[in-house]
Amino acid sequence: MTPLNFTSVRASWQLPPANSAYGIILGFKLLYRNKRSAAEPLTVITIRSNSTLTKEVTGLGKYTEYDFQVLAFSSAGNGPSSVQVFTTNEDGKL
């Protein structure tokens, strides 16, 4: 995760190892939510390309902690994912 400004970040990821993919990767799903709102549904951005490895996420709260996940998907379904916690910047701290 790379901060772009106080309310936007660039998420980036790598392709999973070839021996761990279940079929041909069709794309990725970027999931995130405000860590304080764990009861709220995840926001899901579907990226229908197996060559896109970054995505800008905008409209986040300032100095707010978020849980982010990226998972690859194929015709067989979604792959595994781990959670990364990221906190957006405060005003004046880029």
C-alpha cells in the first residue's frame, strides 16, 4: 500500500506462484473496509485482468485504519488471501 494523498492509496500485489493457481487467473478482487466498521460489508473492486497488479483506491477517511485483501480468481473460484492493515495519513503528513 502506497499513500497517494490523505484519502487515497495505491494497492499493489504480485501474481501468485504458478504452482498455487487453480486454473488460469482471470483477474483479482480487491476488498477493503474501515477497521472500526467490521460489521459493515467489505467494499469489493473486481479487476478483470490478470496483468493489472495495481489499483488506486480513493474516498477513504483521513487517518483511518483499513483492512485490505487482494485475491486472484479463476474459473474454479477465488484464491486464498491474507489481510493487510493500512492507516491513511493525517493532514500534513505525506
